[in-house]
Amino acid sequence: MTSNRTFQVFLGLYISIFFLYLFGPLIIMSVTAFNSTEFPSITPWECFSFRWFNEGKIAYDGQRLAGLAADRDLHVGLITSLFIALGVVTLSVPIGMSAAIVLTQVHSKLRTLFYSMSIMPVLFPGVVIGISTVVLWDRIATIGGEGIISELGRNGIFLTILGQTCFISTYCFLIFVARLQRFDTTQEEAALDLGASQTQVFMKIMIPYLMPAIGSSAVIAFLASFENYNTTVFSILSEQTLTTVIATKVRLGISPAISALAFVIICMTLIAAVLYEFFRRRQEKRKALESAAKMYKEISSDRLKEDIKKAFILPKSIFVILFIFLMAILGWQQIIKNNLYGGDCIAKAEDAKKSNFADQLKLLQNNAESLESEGGDGGTGSTNEYNDIFGDPNLFKNFGGFDN
Amino acid sequence: MGGFFKKNGSIISTFFLIAITFWLIFLILIPQLYMLDLSFRPNLPPLLRGGPDDVYTLTHYKHFVFGSETSKDAYNYVDIGVFVDTIGTAILVTIINLCFCYPIAFYIAKLATPNATRLLILALIIPFWINELLRSFAIRILFAGEGVINNLLLEMGLLDAAVNFIALDVALYTGLTYAYILLMIFPLYNALETLDTNQLEAAKDLGSSTLRTHWRIVIPHAKAGIASGSTMVFMLTAGALATPVVLSSPNTFWFTQLIYQWFNMNDNWSRGSAYSIILLVVSVAFVLLMMRIFRVTIGEVVR
Amino acid sequence: MSADVELQGVSIAFGDFYAAKNVNVKIEAGEFFSFLGPSGCGKTTLLRAVSGFLEPSEGKVLIGGQNMSGIGPNKRPTSLIFQNLALFPLMSVADNIAFSLEVRGVSKQARRKRADELLDLVALNGQGDKKVHELSGGQKQRVAIARALAVEPEVLLLDEPLSALDLKLRQKMRTELRAIQQRVGITFIYITHDQGEALTMSDRVGVMNDGQLEQVGSCYEVYQAPSTPFVATFVGENNAFSGKVEKVSKGIAKVNVEGTSFSGSIGKTTVGDPHPVGVGDDVFIFVRPESLSLAKGTKAPKNKFSADIETIEFEGNLKNIYLKSSKNKSTRFSVPSVFDTSDLIPGSTIELSFSAESAIVLPSGPLALD
């Protein structure tokens, strides 16, 4: 009995740690988006601010730290990413569907070969797919001379769509294969027997049956394309997508604007997840009601009838929502009371920093010098690209108002 | 072929054939073959390609093993070191992930109530849809010199000075483990879910200890899931680029970063291709090894 | 409109395996014809050849006198009702029924009108807007029938459509199917392994075994005058005694079964002539359980044998008494339920006899497996 109890406690602890590991970093990152400091952090909490969602700020060393709303690169990258994702969806969903349907029709030997080839792209590292697409199309463009082919072969957006389609088609393929495994082929035969042509069978029987798979593979393809980096970074050439913009930003400087972006994405994901769960539950409930109604009709027992007319019960989740809402109000009040929000707070923090700036600059220079002497013996020599100032924690030690 | 056209009708058949040929031949086969070809050719400016200098050569593979001709070392210690580090770390990350995920997958598949299972799975999926770069960024915030962990430890008085987690690669390893953890959980979960709970009860009834039950019944049942999860995690870790870009220290290189350098910084496409081929060969070899060890088909590995 | 269906020397091979071997039969227009046989005997394969999903390896299928080779299932004047019905789960009942009209480009109103007519025909008035999964098993059955009739086929093919239903519903649907067939007046070709279904509904039955058509005839013929041992044992219950012919005269053969002589009438071949049975031939003599009677010790010197009672089984209208004797591994003897069987105790020995007219002698051959 006691061992069972210990096991339960241990298991609970383990699961908590696991989910803490999973969500902790994301939660902390989200919180840092609201801290007004230049460095995304929690513990020296300066002011509660939305600046990283809006215009950002210009640091006193002249570096411009753009917020979400003011970042043009990000906007351009976002539009390119959306465009590429749409392109990938329109290509990879039909490809995956065709391959999955044909897989059901080929015979055993060819089937294994075909299946292995179709899933190969998932086993290729993303960078390999990106590189192979680029080198091939560069060659095609060179041979193609001056024309549309040459234009296409050197167009990063086009190449990225092709490169991503290569492996995202496999994701779609696998979704369709799973759906087709449960397909009752006599439906096709029945339609044929009733006089439908092969094309009609496909349009009126197959496509409607595959509709859920088409939907989910489109969503998966869109998301996979949208967040792809490994392939895109090679195939995009001179263009920029959202992920390459983020990568550049992260490499050049670790700014809370990225936390803000992450927060927005996390919120969208959460909303999507909650909506999904909500609709799924509602559908389940409707199904349960339907079968209850069937019983109600078939069995005219008063006892059963009573069961169906249940009183309206508030869903439990409403308490969770209320609780979160309440906590938010209380937290907000605390922030206002302690003057941690608004122009006053930020102005005060700026003043404090400015007064220390001269001292800090000196310290900074000392640090930089010591770093140089340290960094001399490190690495392969060609690492300068990654050897940016943010690799060293000391550099930012004195920013961010530690004396708050 | 005639049967194929008869079954689908000419319009649909043509559509299928075009789509599949386009994919298998033009997107999968030809690019990889061309890259393979390029990896055996010298790095020439575009104008000289196809000219007399464009001959097959092993120079890029030799460079990987022996280093540049001007180098004094017998072997290319730097590149081989990066390669070994990458593969070794990827294997380590895979093993850590497997150990870390197995209890969770087992709990979700066998011990949790159906409602809890659904919620937990949803909770697992949510972080997965957040960009890998951003997830790595979150880890970076935690581990940076001015980061949350350092500040916390300093304030608690456990540390006198900030620890450079990035330089120590702690951040990189944590980030890599974090990045693909879900690709380990889901195959494991799917495999364990099909295990008949009665088998566990029967084992318990026959006096088997929990550990023995897992060793003799649960793990053999989950072998396809273990193979699948391990393969996916290894492949993605070894081929990762986003996480190392964000989290690797200036002194540490990931093999993909090396490829990136040859390709984009030094404009040596054929050497980049050669290094890509090396990575590809190792990846495929790992898949084959897993298939051999766990005696599973490729269809069971990729689901 | 109704058409006849003729199979001329139809063989269907899958590699080395012959699912149907040289099948010849002519099914008349407007007839209710059943193919009866155990599972795996090739009857479904034959049906698929008629509907056009399979091309015969040899021989021809003619419908209404026209050779159907090279004509796809969507071009043949046949409709098939599948074993699992194959209703389209994503469509409403009315859309299911009117699917064949939809693919022929019939207008929406006309489709709806026809669907309603057909729903009336199968007694499902006003259920057209329901989803398929909202229907009960019997209702689904009717929708499948209505859907198949919507194109006004000349031949309706049914592949064990009743097998998924429970006993009561199955019996009800038999009557209904027969009634519908008589109302629409088209050829029905029905496939079943259930002899009850075949015998109650059909005008004629073709009994199949191992890819071959063993006997074609009216229900009465295949039951009363089987022409092969397989038909004798597959259609209805039969007690088989194997022995050697001692004497043949006037259509009656005397057969030695383990030392005892039994007399029986010689069965007819598929063509209708008596089997050419000669002295010394290995034969079976078949006696139906209901043709046996208690010998009660006294008269009836012929066709008498004794056996030990093993069990007595009550089956509603009948009582089945299972016996064991040296002549036959297990003999079944059926009497009406009203018959007093209080003196028949398991373990005791009784004497049974049968008349030579009620027994049939057929040349040795494979029996249907129990």
C-alpha cells in the first residue's frame, strides 16, 4: 500500500517536472516579452510594458531594437512565408494524395519500392534537401540561359517551395495512407456499378471520403512549411522568410521583440488548441445526444426519458477561466499600485540607467578587452560569424538596470 | 499500366502520373543525384563548368579526412572532430530522450484516464507547433549570462558569478533534447497504446515485478515505437541547424553549420555537397542500423 | 425490362487457381435464380464476372443475348447489391438512391422524385433526408435495394445481402425481396450459402462446389432429386451410407453396406437420365432424417438397421435424434415434435427402417463438409 502511494507521488512529480520542462521555457519567454528591459529577463523587473509589441526602443548605444509592429523585415518575411506555405500546400496535398491512392493499387513488390521512395525525404536531413534543390536549379538556370527558367532557377521563393514540397509531400502522403487504410473499396465498385465513370467515382466518392485527410494534411503542410528553417535557409537565397528573419535576429542580438513574437505565436497555438478541443467535445456531445434520441424513440421507458432531460450544468472549465480572469485583474492592480506600468516607470528607469552610463561604458570596454584576449585561441578561425557580442554574457551584465 | 488507366480513368490517371513523377523524379531523385555528382567535382566558377577542368575528383572527401593541403596535421582534426561531436551528441540526445519519454508515454498510454490522455496529448502537441527557433530562443533566455537561471542562482546566493552555460554547451544540449522530445513520445505512445492491459495484469498476477514486466513485456511490445522514435530524434538532431544556430557557443560547431559555412560563406558548393552527402550517408546508415537492431521494416520506422 | 443471362463455358483463373471452372447456365428473363454453395466455392467470383468487375479467363457472359466482354460494370444493364451493402456513408438516403441518376446528369427535382418513388417501393416513405448511419440494419438493406433499382436495371445481382441481419429480420426480408422481385419483374441473381434463403425465394437454384456448377434445377428438384453426393448432403440434411452395388433392376439398386443390404432408387444426372450404376460400383445411399422410421421389431424386413441413441435435440418443430451405428458414423433421425420420445433414452439401441423410394443411390463423390 505504502509503496503504491510512494509510486503515485513519484509519478506525479515526474510528470510535473516533465511538463515544467516542456512549458517552463515558453512561459518564461512569454513573460519576458512584457518586461521593458533590453535583455529578455524576469528577475531584474523594470516596468511592465507593451513596447516590444509596438515600436520597440532605441538603446543608448545607438542600437535600434524594433518592436513587433515596427519591424519591417519581419513583416516582409511573414508575407513571404505565407506565400511559400500556400504554394507548398497546393503542391504537396495533391502529390501526397495521388501517391497514397496509387500505393493502394500497385502490387506487392513495386509497392515496397514505391513506399520506401515516398518516405525517403523524411529521412533526409533538411539541409541536404535545401542544398540539393539549390545546386540542381542553379545548374538548370545556367544551362537555361536568359529566360524564365533562369529566372525561376534563381528565385529563392520558387526553390523554397520545391524544396519544402519534397519532404512535406511525404507528411501528406502518410496522412492519406492512414485514411485510405480504412476505405471500403466496395464503395467505389458500387458507384461504378451504378453507372458512374471513373472520374465521377473519384470526384463523388473518393474526394468526399478523403476530405478530412485533405483538411488535416493541408494544415500540417502549412504549419510545416511556415516553421521550416533547415531547408529554407539554403533554398531561399537572397529572399527572407519569417524563420530566416528570426534566425538572423537571434544571431545578431537577443531582443525581447522575439519574445513578443513568440508570445503571439504561443497565443495563436493555444487558441487553436482550445477551439479544436471545444469543437471536438461539442461534436461528441451531439453524437451522444443523437444516440440518446434514438433510444428515446425506440424504448418508451419513462425511466430512460428522465435521464435525457438533465439539468443544465455549467462546464467545469468556466471556473478555470474565471480564476485566470480574477488573477489577471489582481496582478494588474498590483502592477499599477507599485507603479510598474506606464511612462513614469519607464522614464525613471531610463534616468537611472543614464546616470550610470558613463561608468558602465568604461566597464564595458574593459570587458571587451579581456574578451578579445580570451577569444584569440578559440575555435577554427572561421567562427567569427557566430562570435557575435551576444555570445558573451558579461557584455550585457550592466544593461537592463540591475540596481532597480 | 493498362489496368491502372482502366481503373482510374484517363484524366485521373494522367493527373496521378504527373504528380507522382514530378515528386519522385524531379523533387527527390534528380536533386540528390545531381548533388552527389557535384560532390565529386572541383569547385569551379560557373563559366568553367563543363570545361576541361570539370573532372571527377575526390578532393572534397579527402579534405574532410586529411584537411587542406597546406595544413600540417595528418588528419583534418577540426572537421572530423565536429563530425564525431555531432554524431556522438545526437546519439546521447536520443538516449536521454528515450529514457526521459518512456515513463511519460507509458503513463499516457496505459495509466491515465481517457480524458486525461486527451488533454495530455493536446498539451504535448502545443509546444511542438511553436517554431524550433523560438523554442531554442526560450532556452537561450533561460541560460544566457544575464538569463533567468543565472539570475535566480545568483540571487539565491548559490553562485558567486554567472556561469556561461552557452560556452559550456549546456544550453545546446538542453535545447537539442527539448527540440525533438515530442517525436520520441508519439511513436512510443502509439506503440504502447496497442498493448493489451490484460497482459500487464497477467504478468503481475504471475508474480512478475514491475521492472521485469517492463523488460519482458512492455519494451518488446514497444520496439517498433522505440525504433521509430529513436530514428526520428537522431536524424533530426544530427541534421539540426536552427537549434545550434541559436544555442551553440562560438567555439562549438555543429556539422550542419560546417556545411552551411562551406556553402554560403565560402561559396564552395561542391564541398558543401560533399559534406551533405557524408551527413546523408550517416543518417541512412543509422536508419538501416535501427531497422536491423529492432528487426522492423521501414514502414514501421516512419509513420 | 428484364433480360436473360447466359454463361457459356465461363472459367475464371487467378494464377493457377481456378475460382470457376467451365460454368454453363442460362438464367431466364424475370427469373429469381440463386447460386447456392459453401463459402469459397466461387459463386461471388461468378457474380463479379456477370456485373463486369472481372473478365472471364475463358468463355462468355451474355446478357439479353449480347456478349458483355470488354464492357465495364458502369456500362452493363446490371446492378449489384454488395454483401456489406456499400452504401455511401457521407450522403443522405435520397442521395444514395439517386446516385445513379446523378451521375447520368438527371436534374435535382427529377432525382428527388424518383428517390421518393423508390422509397415508397421499399416502404421507407419520408426517410430520404436521413443519414445512412441513422438507419437500422433492415432499413439499410432496403435503401441498398432501392439504390440498385433506381437505374431500372435489367438484371439485379445480390451478393449475400441478408447475411448481416438477425434471423427474424432475415426471414422477413426474404419475403420482401421475393415480393419486390415480382413487382418489378426483372431478373434476380442471388448468391447465398444459406440453403433456406435459396429454397424459399428462388425459382431455380444452381448448387456450386469448388468452382463447378453441380446441379441446376427447381428448389424441389435439388432437394428431392440431387444428382451428386455433394448436392445431396449440402441441400438439406441427409444420412449417407457408403457401400457397393450388388444388384440393379428397374431403377432400384441393392447396395451392400457393411454386410447389410439396402435398396434405394437410382438418382438422376443433371441432364435427367438415371446415373449409369453397375454391379460392384462404389456408391452412396442417401436417406433424409425425416424418411427414417422406427422399425418396432415386427415387420419391415427390408432396409432395417439398428443404432445406439446418442443425444436427442429439440429444434422447435422437430426433434432430432442422433444415433451411432456401425454403418455410418452418425445418423440423424428426425421426428415431428409432437412425437412421443419418452422411451428413447440415450444409450439404448433402436431399430430403424426406410423405404426404397425415399432413398437415393448416387455414384461416390465428395460430400459437403458438416
